Amino acid sequence: MKNENRKILDLLIIGAGPSGLACAIDAEKKKLDYLIVEKGVLVNSIFRFPANMTFFSTSLKLEIGEVPFISHVDKPTRKEALEYYRRIYESWKLKVKLYEEVLGMERQPDGFYEITTSKNKYQARAVVVATGFYDKPRLMGVPGEDLPKVKHFYDEAHPYVGQKVLVVGAANSACDVALETFYKGSEVTMAIREGGIYEKVKYWIRPNIENRIEEGSIKAFFNTTVKAIRPHEVVLDTPEGEVVVENDFVLAMTGYQPDFEFLEKIGIRFNDDESRTPIMNEETFESNLPNVYLAGVVQAGLNTSKLFIENTRHHGEQIIGQITGE
């Protein structure tokens, strides 16, 4: 492992998602000596989105760094977003190290932080944590969830052509997946914990999924949970009792959460509430650790539907202003 503590960075940013890039842009503007480290690819979470996903937000609301986001229609696609953030990276010549995972962070007696990654060691006066929430699925905690046929990240419909698919969930992702696989020839069943489709499902999706369920094209079990997953079937706990369904794949669209284990390891503490929101100054975004700031959706804890790219774009400006005292 290299030791990069020959100099002390003004700022180290953990995560090269939209929020991390926004912080880096503002660091560039203020001529700070900064670096982003990212364990995966550029905008790793967006890369892991479904191949045919369309954003709910318009391209205008996703723009950062005065770089126009040009999309073919009002709401951009995943492919367009990946290209946009690549142009951001190139246009601003951002200092980013990809495929470099942060393993630990310790505050030194002089007040600086030493950050250990899978490849290097760095020292920095300030740190921004912009790790998002999309890397860690909310597990069901049922027997068989670790079988290869269980997918918590949906890719595209083609692998499921002609297969018996169970979609778990009833929010936007689950409804998207159920419809897309159904239209590509899958035999789709849905296991829905509540008594109906999630009320905030996109307005252009909700009638479609409800009509498919009503006509019987997609079979839905409401007020139902998954009890067990087996190689060729799934056991459901329904209001009428246990039901066994033949099954080839389980697409568990049960949501995602921040990497609490990582956050705790580097010293971030959380409020004692159901949403596990991190302790943070609401005005400065500084965490319980001095000069360690939280940017983007990681601020919301388990309230992952509260913050989005479009309403966290200003975090970089806010944080860099605190660091520079402006």
C-alpha cells in the first residue's frame, strides 16, 4: 500500500456520485487541494440502476457545475445520466480515484484525518462523506434469500424471458420491474406487504400496474410477506395462510439503505430514532466528527424517499463554504 501522506489535503471526498462530484466542483472553484475516492465506478449507484430506467426528475433539475444536461426527452434515461456525469468529470477535470475503497479513518492528534483505502493512505483537514444509500439492499431476512436466483438489484428484463418471476414490493421500482418483465414474457407474481400499490407510485405507472393486476395478467398477493425461498418455489405468508408458488427468480425490490456499518466504522453516530438519521448540524452539514461533513442522500438515514439528486445539489456549495469560512 502506498503512503500518500506526504502532503495534507484540504479535503477528501468519499464517493463519486452526484453529491460527491458537486462538492468537488465547488472545491475546484475555491482552489482547494482535494481528492475524491470511490470504491466503484464513476456515479456507481446510477451505473447500478436498471438498464432502461427513466428518471422522475427533469434533466434541468439534475444539472450541476453549470454544465447543461441535454436529454432527448423531458425525463432523462440512465444512459443519458451516465454520459452527463462523465462530461461533468471531464469538463471540470475533477480529481477522482476510482476502484479505491475507504477501509478506515482516524483523527490524528494534530486534528487532521488519516484515511486508509484499499490502495493508499491520505491525510486531510476535512472530509466529506457522500456515500448515498443504493449499495446496501434492505434484506427480507428469510431462509433462501442468499440463493443465486434472488436479485436485489434489477438489471433488465431479458434474463427473465419465459421465467416464473416473483417481484417483492409495491413501490416504483417493484412496479417498473413487474411491468417490464411481464411485457417481455415473464409469468409475474407480486408479493405486497400492504393492502395495495404504494400510493406514491408514479402517476403514469400506477394505472398500468393496477389494470394488469385487476385483469389477472399479473397475480398479486396483498398483505403478504415472503416466508421462505427454495430452489424452485417460494413460500408466501398470506391472509389466507401459507401459499407455495412455483418460481425461477425472486426480484426483491425491497429498497436500499446507507452503509451503516461503514459509517459507524469511521466514527459517524446516529440519532436514536427509527430512521437512523446521522447526527448532523442542519445548517452546516457537519457530523458529530469535527470537519467531517455529510453530503447528499446519506443525510436522510432510512428516509430514502426524502432526499434526491435534485434537492441535494446545493450541498457542495454549503459544505465548501463552511470549510473555507465564506
